Amino acid sequence: MSPLPRHLPELLLVEDDPDDVALIRAHVARLPAPAPPRVRVAGTLADALAALDGDEAPVVLLDLALPDAFGVECVELLRAARDDVAIVVLTGLSDDDLAMACLGAGAQDYLTKRTVTAESLRRAIGHAVARVRERTASGAARAAETRLAAIVEASRDGFVAIDAAGRVTSWSRGATQLFGWTHEDAIGRPIADVCRARDDAGARAQTAAVRAAFAGEDAGPVEVDRLHRGGDVVHVSLHLFPLRDDRGHVYGVAAIARDVGELRSRDLELRRRNAELEESNRQMRALSARMNAVREEERTSLSRAVHDGLGQLMTGVKMDLRWLDRHLDDGVTTAEALHRRLGDAQSLVDAAVGAVQRIATELRPGVLDALGLPAALRDETRRFAARTGLRGDVHVASEADPPERVSTALFRIFQELMTNVARHAEASRVAVRLEARADSWVLRVEDDGVGLPSVLEGGLGLLGARERAGELGGSVTFAMAAGGGTAATVVIPRADAGPDEEQTAP
């Protein structure tokens, strides 16, 4: 005995005979439900179709002999109008072929009026409602499966399922893109053939993960290397989990594979850049410390030069002037002695002027401001040769005369390069070339020393040179010279050099 649903929808009686309407209402009143369902009556099929507009579909008790429709057509039109309606054919026509046709057209049951009872009506309504709900639920499940399958197929991730024997039972389009095996080729193959590990250790790890999934455990996600059908290495994030039936038993294993090669490359690039940034920060801190130390050394040197050089010279001048003051009118000292002492004072003043000039030149060569960079390079090379004994050759293109900011930067970089040559290159000759190109100024310093390894010993001095060039958008590069020494090339772009509004401190 099939019970009626706890909540019975209203009944739509499609019947044009008043006596039959009264009979059916009497049967409905005896239905064993918590409360008799509401019965609406439609005398034509058109009225019945109009009554199907509500949110909840009624149970239709349908006569097949209506003023505007007859036979199986009545069922077909109702089913076409609303798929979720439960239809119980209730007619005076006793025809097995007609009954089968109605059931095939979408009716849930078929009763004849002369044999209908409250019990048969109860049973027919209960079966009709249950079948419609089952069909609706099944349709919703199929629709959900279809949507899920569409999502799986549209995803770039690879979805794979295997059975207890380890053979592929499902293979998505994403899996084909990842591993190169088509759906037809992959289905039925061992998972180890189509999702190949890169080495024996990877194969053993994959086998262990599959066994763990069959034991009911999730495995992953973990990043692993797998081989494409063509042999290329594919970096994937792999997640395995068990598939269970209605009783909770594991009948298979599913895997989701995601290509993380691009993410891994980005991660490695970020790590590389982070390492470069950390190294750059370390160098900048070291450079800052060196600049502070150099500044203190320069101040100490300047203080010593002023105190030991200028101080002593001016003290000598003062002593000579005091001597002259004491002996000028004593009537004893001869004019020759006075002139000799005055000459000594003048010599001391000349020495002081020379000392001032040397200090000023060390701070910033006047020739750079007065005659420009070409003359300053020649003068500095000459003084460098005098200090070190190296032979220096300078070649400057006639049109090479950069603006002041560029000239200052190139000159200071040149000094760092020459200092590095003197300290590390073990050279006997230095060639200097300055030229003006259409888009840049180029300074080249080439020595005949021991070669590139010496450049690395330049350390923070050369880092300072690179920083000066970088401030103007330029660069400092090193290469092996033709004779085995080192060639340093400084390039300062014209476009990035900018106007001379802000002068760089020397």
C-alpha cells in the first residue's frame, strides 16, 4: 500500500461531465491524507493549461474526451506545457493500446471511471507524485552531472580517475593538454603509462600515493615532475583522493593535476630578483660605509695638508714678518739682511699658494671647469703617469664635450678606473678614449695588465663608478682587452643625461 505524500499538491480535475466531477470529488474526500487536497475543475484542456501557471505543479486527473481535445493528445499537450506535472489519466475509455500510448506520452497512471475507487485513486496519485519527483530529482542529478562534466572539460586542470587495477577510467581534456595523451589513448591504460614519473624515485612515490588513496587517505597537493608524451618535463601540482560508493567503500582514485611550471618559473625569478636585491642592498650599505670612510679620510688628509703644510708655511711667514718688524728701524740690521729675510717670506708665500692650488686641484681640478672634460682627462692622465710611472695615451674626439653634469660624472668615474689600474692591474700602459656618438658619450679605459680578475678586486670603488653612471641612465662594463688586459667602457645616454639644472657634487 503506497502512502500518499505528507504534503499532497492540489488536484486539477480536467473533466466536462458534472456527474463525473461529483463522483471524483467524493472519492477524493475519502483519501487518507491529513487533510483532503483542494480540487480545482477545468472543463476544457485550454482551461487546464491556463491553470498550470502556478509555482507548484498540481496532480492532474485527466479525462481524454474533452470538448477541445481527445485521446493521447491531451497528455502530450499537458506534458509539453509543464514537465513537472503528475498526470493520472481518468477516463471512460478502456483501451490497453490507448493506456500504453498515454503512459508513453508522459502520464504516470491510467484508470477507468467505472472501476475507480478511493483506494485505487489514492494509489494512483501516490505513484504519480513519487514518479514525477523521482524523475525530477534524476533530471536534476543528470543536469548537475552535465554541468560538472562541462566544468571539468573546460578546466585547464587535468582530471583523471583510475579503478582498483590502476587503469584509467576518466581522462579530461585538461589531462590531454598536460600529458599529451588523448582520451581514447589514455582510457584503459595503467596510470603509470600516461602519467609517467621522471625517475624511479618519482614512480615509487606515485605508487605509494595511489595506495594511500585506495586506503582512504587524501594525498597532496604536492608538486612533482611528470613526463609529457613527447618526453618534455611537466611540473604539476598533484592531488589524489579516494572515490567512494553509496556505502562508503573505495572503488577508485581520482587525481587533479595542475600545471605549475609557469608559477615555478615565476617563483624562481622572484627568488633570483630577491637575491639580487639583497646583494644590491649589501653592496649599497658597503658603498655607503666606504664613502663615509673616504670622506673622513679626505677630511683628515685636508686637515693634515692645511695644518702641516699651510699652517707651517704661514707660521714661517709670521715669524719672518715679526723679525722684520723688530729689525726694520733698529739702525743695526743691514738692508741686505732685511731684503734676504723679506725674500724668505715671499718664498714661503709662494709655497703656500702652491699648496692651496694642489689642495684645490685634488678637491676638483680647475681645468675641468675652465677647459672642459677633454683637457681634464689629459691633465689627470699626465699627473697619473707622473705618480705611477705608467705611460698614458689620451685620444679625444674633437666634438666630444659633454655638459657639465655628464663631464663631472665621467671624470670621477675615470679617476676610479685609473685608481683601480694603479692598484690591481700591474699594467705598464693605459689608453684613454673619449668619443661623442649620436645617442651617447662613451669613455673607454684600456690597460695592458693582468686582465679581468683584477677588476673584481676594485670592489667598492668600481661599484661607486657604476652608481655614478646609473644616476645618468648609463653603465660601466668590463671586457678582456685585445692585448690581454682589461677594457672598461662607460656609456652615458644623451637622452637620459638631462639638463644641468642640478649639478652632481664632485
